[in-house]
Amino acid sequence: MNIVKVKKLNRQGKEIELIRFTMSETEFRDLSNEYSGLCLFCGETTECGVEPDAERYECEGCGRDGVFGVEQCLIMGRIEFEGTN
Ligand SMILES: [Zn+2]
């Protein structure tokens, strides 16, 4: 899994940093099965206890409510699958 940081302008015209994840479909399935979550603020992976559709759980890494389930991250466009051969 790779973490990509993307700079974007928000509605107020201020530059913000978004985090995106690149992974294979196998990695995605594993994360989903293990109830892992991803923090959209710092990129930290929460190992377990995050339902795939969870939203805004507290992150152990940065302390903000940025942990989302992997299915939810996919719906939000934050996960991209690596090139399938
Ligand atoms: Zn975090």
C-alpha cells in the first residue's frame, strides 16, 4: 500500500492536503476482512475494530476523527487500485 498526498484548494481557496491510498485489490480485501481503518488526516492504519463502512473514528496516530473503514474510503474516492495486469 502506498500513501499519496495530494494538494488541493478547498472552498475558501486555501490549500489543503488530501491523503489517498494506492493498493492492490487483494490488499483492499485483506484490510476489509481484518476490519482495518485508514486515517484520512495522517495516513495511519488502524489494525482492527473498524467496520468497513465506519466513519470518523478517532485515530491513534494523530488523535483526530479521521479514521474511516476501507469500503467508505473507496466510496469517497480515497483508494485507488494499482494497475491490474
Ligand atoms: Zn490520523
